[in-house]
Amino acid sequence: MRLNSIAVRMIATSVAWTLLVLPLAGWLIYALFRDDVQGNFDNNLVKLVDGITLDSLATAAAEPVEPPNRYEPLFEVEGSGFYWQITPVDLPQAKRLTSKSLGEGRIELPFEHNVPPDRIGKHWMQSTGPNGKPIRVVEVVTSLGFQADTPRYSVVVSGPYDWIEGVERDFRARLFVALALAALGLLAATLVQIRFGLAPLRRVERGLAAIRSGDARELKGDLPAEIEPLQLELNALLRSNDEIIERARTQVGNLAHALKTPLAVITNEARDQPAEFGAKVVEQAKIMRDQVNNYLDRARLTARASVIGRATPVLPVAEGLARALERINREKGVTITCEGPRELRFQGERQDFEEMLGNLMDNACTWCRARVVVRAESLPQSARASAKRLVVTVEDDGAGLSPEQRAKIGKRGMRLDESKPGSGLGLSIVADFATSYRGSMELEASPLGGLLVRLELPAV
């Protein structure tokens, strides 16, 4: 997947959303759980301190009584973190009562630290127990027998705060694992959704590739409702393109017939005129006929090159031409070698490819000593390339050409050796064909000693 693909954009959006939402949801869930645990813990301490206050201070005796342990069994376990302590406020010499779990230790009083009460009159404070562990303390300051003229006492109950931290820590770890699994599940579901949702686009891609390669004439198959209009419009465009090309071919043929007859009449009439005038007219008529043929040929070639879905196998065509040219040049003993992958195909008309490659191989056979090599290969497709390309090279072991000669020989009608048969149009025709197919032709020196012609063309 490329960075600018729809799939990458959807995955990036899903990842960004997951990384934003899940942490916020996790923080909110953890905060609610922490508040709930803290609230339950504090409510339990409030119940304990209220019960102990009633049991020890709601008495007619002159001093508090030790409450029975009917609330929390851990009050009997030394160092458990659950402690109670009853301390006189107005009578420092009075007796201080403590739970068995507190032993000889002492709990700091919120009253001594001037901690203000909450809305129900309880004083809260974080402190440290006799064993050095953190505890949460709740305090009630009230009078003995709940009378205004009696001495006041501080009733304190504490619970182990590390228990709260342990519960929160365990929940935090489980929550992290759950959210991580949820994130992985969401990403996996996104990948499945992308593959399932974009599957029709892959079918469209394969269908278009089949059209370009000539294996199909239109985009077929059942596609989703969102893509079906694209399928209909594309098939209509392909049919319209075929109709336009066919009309262009017909018009080119009609134009050729319409012009050839008047030019033939002009030429015949000019031959009956005085020598100088008639010769001039014949000369110009011949130039006109050549120009008309040239541009008509180009128009026909352009029309063929614009047709989608034409594909020609490269190596079979080269091998067929090689067999024919070896028979023609049997007396010279020319050997033609064809190399390249058999699956390589030229995107265009077979007759145009045979025209280009035949001209190049015929020239090579004419100028070689005994050997001609034809190679075909596919060019690596870059990320910016819109279509695949192939390269066909034809080289011989002849005398070769200098850079100046290679610059001249590509011009229409230019021949370097008049002793050899030909019109000098072969390479020019090949160059016109290559240009019409958005390709190119280059002349280079061959490692065999002769000329190397490099032809770059569109591939399927």
C-alpha cells in the first residue's frame, strides 16, 4: 500500500481515532472506578466510626467504654491497618482506648492538625500507621453521652490505604490489557473492513488491466451500487472510443481516395505539357502525393495507437521475422538471435509492431557481417510512471556508424550508401511509429561493432 492510498488513509484515521478515544475512555473508566472504590472504602470507615462512637460514648458512665468488636475482625489483628482509637480532648489525663490491632501505637488525630470537617461532620486525613504503612483516617469529635456539658472525645477509625492502591493498580492493569485488546480488535476489524470494502475496486483494477491487455473489451461483473455508475460510464466511453476510431479510419480512407484521383489526373495532364512546365507540375504533384500519403499514414497510425486493448507478443513476432529474414539472406549466412521473456507484450497493433521491428531487422541484416541480435526486456516501473514500458534493441556486427552519421540517418529519405537498395525511409518510418505510440527510437554504437537501435514502446 502506498502512502497516498485510500487503505492507508482509512487505517491512519482508524489508528488516530483509536489512540484518541480509547485512552480518554480508559481514563474516564479508571477515574470512575477509583472514585467508586474510594467512596465505598470511606463509607465503610464512616459506618465503623459511627458504630464505635455509639457503643463507647453513648453511655451514662463517667468515661468511655471499650466497644465490642462486632464490626471488623481485622481490629483484632495487629498491624492490619484497621485501627480504632478513642482519645480524650478536654481531659488529657483521661484513659485512651485503642484496638488490639493498634497495640502500643498511636494514630495522629485530624483534630490536632486542625483538619476541617466535611458536610456530615467527619474529619479526614491521610496518615502513617505504626508499621509505617499508609492509612486513611476518619475522626468524630463528640461529647460523652452526647451531652453539651460533658468532656469531648476523639473517636478515630483507620483503614489500610495501600489496599485501595492495590485494588486500583490491579484494575488499572486489567483495564490496560482490555483496552489494548480492544485497540487491536478495532484495527483488525478495520483491516477486514478495508479489504472487504475495497474488494470491488480491486475487481475494477483487474478489469481495466484486462481491457488494456486486450483480454476484454469492457468492464464486466457485478459491482456495488456506488461503483455501478462508474462501470456503465466507462463501458460507454470505451464503446464511444471504438466508434470514434472507426469513423476516423473511414474518413482517412475516404480522404485518401478523394485526393489520389485528382493528383493522378494532374500528373497525367502535366506529362502532355511542354517539358519544363510539365516536369515541374509532375514534380510538385509527386511531392503532394508523398505528403498526402505521409500524413494519411500518420493519421491511420495515430488512430490505431489510440485504441485501447490491443496487445502483441514481442518474442513470437521477432522470431517469425527472424526466420523469414534468415531465409532471404541465406547466401550471406546471416544468423539472427532473439532474446527476451516470452510473456512480454507490446501495447498496440501487431501490424505496426511488425512494421517497426521488420524495418530494423532488415536494416541490420543488410549492414551486418553475419550476426544480428534482437533483445526485448521490460523496464522497471517507477512510482510516478502511469504505464509499463518495454525496450527492444536490434544490433549487428557490421561496420557501424559515427555519431555524425547516426545524427543524419534518422532523417526521412537520408541514405549514407546509395549502392544498397532502399528508399531511406525505413528508420524514419520506425521513428514515426514509435512517436505515435508515445515511444522513442535511439541510435547507439553496438558492442558487436555495428549499429544498435533502441526502441522504447508501451507494454502490457
